[in-house]
Amino acid sequence: MYQLVPDSAVVAQVAALPYDALAAYADVLEVLQLTPWNGKPLHEANPDGAVRRWDFGPGQAGQVIYLILDERQEVHLLLVQWLEL
């Protein structure tokens, strides 16, 4: 199981999420603890890269960007974004 390590800015970014996105975000966190490599690579040109993204929420309007550190069994949450549709 991977430990989640949020960047200091992520706390404020999560606080700004709309209410109907919070449950979906919580679901993402559960998955990242178990299978973070299932996320999409941040850059398609680097499909095996450790920086990845996971879309979530209604209309997939949310995105979590994260870094996987396998040797430490950590997932560093770098950015949480929400696009207004």
C-alpha cells in the first residue's frame, strides 16, 4: 500500500473543489493507495514516467497530478485542478 503525501498547495486546491466532486476525489485517493500506476502518464511521450494524472468527478472535470516513488511506496500529490464546465 502506498502512502499519500500531499504538497502544501494541494490542501487549498481540495478545499476549493465543488461539493459534488469531493466523493469522486476521495475515490481517487483510495485507488492511488493501491494502484497508482493505473493513472495516465502526464506526457504521452513518456508512457512509463512516474508523474501521472487521474481524471475524476462529474464530466471528468477534475484532475490529480501525482508522482510515484516506488522505492519509498509513496504517492506525492502535486496538483488538484477543477475545470468549470
